[in-house]
Amino acid sequence: MEEILIVDNISKHYNDFTLKDISFTLPKGYIMGYIGQNGAGKTTTLNLITGMCKSDSGTITINGETCSKNPIAYKKSIGYIGDSSYFPVTMKIKEIRTILKNFYPDFDKDKFDQRVSEWNLPVNKKIADFSRGMKVKLMFAAVFARDTKLLILDEATNGLDTVMRADILKLLQEYIADGERSVLFSTHILSDLEQIADYIFFINDGKKILYDMKDEILENFLLVKGDLNEIDQNLTKELIGIEKNQFGFEAILPTDKATLLSKNFILEKPNIDQIVIHYIRDIQSKQK
């Protein structure tokens, strides 16, 4: 598979936080979920990829280009949608269209207008009067009117209702449909990633915790429930994020350690949310 994005061993140090040795690749035609708690390093990573800040070490390549060698081609390949609108709130769509046309040589006015019409965006209202959903759709209209190769979403679906989020997920699948473009999607709404993500990168405290194809991650873990008294020393070492409850406990376990389990335990397939939550519990318990 040809890679659209190659992140190779990047690090970034701040006074109170360090992103350390992050590496991953994203092939063309795929969606990656980039997940973690607040402050884990997600936005720092995305800022390095978009060129908003520079890494202390490592390299990032998009569609064969690096920002240091060819910044124009590199940034031209990127579409970005964050959790808040970047359009001036006093402007209307007509003025936004003019700015985009002047700023991006590849901007296609007809494609932009088609999306605006299709989504019934109010052309005579100022952006300040747009709903959250309208602002997100306007950002998508702007990105879809350009020849971008990598769409980066940073909590872009926050605050949207279920129907609107479903519409956005369809747009992402539409974006990658030609097999030449990809999406890097940072979000706290892991149920969205269950539906559309092909890869998952889980980061915590600036370090990689998990990185693989989503289906592989789901196959590699079991959700284990049972009586605390049934857990022996060997099993204790392998269980991740043991959570005590009124019925006993719940934890996740690598599938290849299933031979440590007796028939008294209840086994289920976990979802991504459960895997992440138990990993976070495990990390927090070790920090105490």
C-alpha cells in the first residue's frame, strides 16, 4: 500500500509536556482514529503534521513531500477542520468564497457553491449567526472545493447531534472513496471511530500505547468479567485496568493470554471505548 502520511520518530518538548518518538503511517484511501485523553498529545501531533509548529526531531512526509523541502506542496495537500470555525464571524459566504479563491490557487468555486446549495447554508447570514452544524458544513465545503490529499480533523464533531455526526461520517467516507486521499481523525467520540476507522493510534502522556488496524486491535483483546477471588497471581500480571464493581471485576486481557482463564470467567469482545478506558485505568493505577 502506498502511504499518504509518514510520521517518523517525531518529538516535541515543552516546559510541562513532551511528545516522545511518535511514529506511524497512514496509507492512501484509509481513515485513522487518533485518540487519547485531554493533554495526551493529540493536538500537538496534529500541529506538527499541519506545520503549525516544528518538531524537535523526526520527519513528517505527506504525499511524498516534507514541509522543510517543499512547504507549498506540503501544505497544499492538507485540509484541516477543527472544533471551532476559522472563518471571520462578521463575513458572509460570498466573502468567504472570495478569500478562499484568492488564498488557494486550486480552489474550485463551482464545487464550493454546489456544497453550499446542497447543504442549504444561509448565504445572506453572517457566520456569527450560523449554528455549530452549519459552521462545520461550511468548513467541509471549503476543504472539498480544494485538491487536498490528507484531511485532518481535530475534534470536529464535538457538539454535533447524532444525525449531523452521521452525515459527517458519510462525508469522510466520500472523501476517501477514490483511494487517493486519507483522513486523520482526532476525536473523543470513539463510537464514531468504531464505524469508519481503519486504523487506531492511542496516545497517552505523549507516548504511543496502541497502534494497529482497528480490527486487529479488537481481535487482540478480550473483555473479562468475574469474581475477584478467581484471579491468581499469573492472571493479575496480564489483566489490564482491573475495575472492581458490585458483581466482581471487569478488565481486558490480551487474547494470547486466554489460556490463563478458567471456565468461571465471562468473556466478551470489547469495543474500542472499553479497551481505551481500561488502558487508562491501568496507567492511572500505576501512577498512584
